[in-house]
Amino acid sequence: MQRITLISDTHGTLDKRFLPHFKSSDEIWHAGDIGSLDIIDQLNKIAPVKAVFGNIDNHIIRRTLKSTLLFKCEKVNVMMTHIGGYPKRYAKGIEEKLKEYKPDLFICGHSHILKVMFDKTNNILHMNPGAIGNYGIHQVKTMIKFIIDKEKIKDLKIIELPRKN
């Protein structure tokens, strides 16, 4: 069993109000637009981090991280990238990658809008945790916590905090 905390779009800021929510994590997954490798360093002090770079990330972050990660957590195949879209409106090239890699769970960020939906066509659970940084269109900061137990993704919880200006 793995307790996962999923975030995206920190844009160089890690809101301290979220820190207590990371503490029970076995792993932290970051779906891009990190803004600074300091964010990854801070998170790694709490739990191991899996992360992809996003469109705002500089050459240092891009040299350190990949644009897409394919990995297995328990018995769940995961694909994570930053710009992915969502079922029936995937970003260019994503549908083909989903058909090729056949993940059970597809994760992306970028939109700053939290979405969890099932893609019936591809038989994939799609998650976008929204954004927890200070930059962007979002009115609230959001993250997702869930458990992966063998092949099951369960106990999904959304953490939502007001955005400070």
C-alpha cells in the first residue's frame, strides 16, 4: 500500500499551509511547473518525489527531470506529464501515448483546474491536482491525496485552501 500526495504548478512557491498534508505520504508526485529545484529538495525531505518538468521550468530543471514519467506503483501503471488535457480533449500527441503505454492512471497538471475523471474510451483514470502555487488563474489551491493498494486506487481526498494574494 502506498499513500500518494499529488501536486502540480508550485511555480517556485511551496505554501507552508500544505506541509501537514504531506507528512503522511509515502511518495509525493509533482506534475510539473515546479519553478525551482528547491521545491523538490524541500519535498524530498518529507517523502520521495517523482516529478516531471513543466512549460515554465528552466533548463536546469529540464536537465534534471523528464517531460513524461512512466512507472508502476504497486500494480498500477502510471503515466505523468505536465500538459495532458483530459478525456475527449487531450493535448496533441497524448492520445497516441496513452494507447501505446496503456497506463491505468494518467496524471497531468498545467490547467490549474483540479479534475478527476474516468476515460471510458481508454479505460484510464485521469487526475489533475490543480495548482498549489501563487501564480495563475486558480482561486483556490488544491492537491489530491489517495492510496494505491495493489491494483486499486482508493480513498481519494481533495485538500483545498484559499489562495492568498
